[in-house]
Amino acid sequence: MTDWRKIYTAAVLETNPSRLMEVIAEAERSMEARLHELILPDGNHERQEIANAATALAVLKVEQELWNEEQPR
């Protein structure tokens, strides 16, 4: 099992704009895979953690897209 938290942290800390969307996608895939594993009731806390992380990644994607639009072509 891959620790989605490490991949998520790597995405949040990525400083290379050309790699950011790729790392975000990897984190989203990892989080989705983990959600499928959390079918037992004792996974509620981690499911909430993943939901919070997914929200943060969505914000990061929007910020990256806005930054890309502002760059001279």
C-alpha cells in the first residue's frame, strides 16, 4: 500500500510548474485508491483527511492554471 500522504505532500510542495499537474494527478490517484480500501467504519477519520486533501489539491490546480494563464507566451 502506497502512503497517499507522502504523495499528497510532494504535490503540495512541488515548485516546478511544469511538473505540478502531473504530481497532483498522481496524488489524486493515490488518494482515490486509498478511499476504495477504506470500506470499514473505522476508516472515517482517514476518509475525512482525504476529503480535506482533495479540496486542497483542487485549489492548487486552480492556482496553477491561473499562473499558467498569466505567463507570457
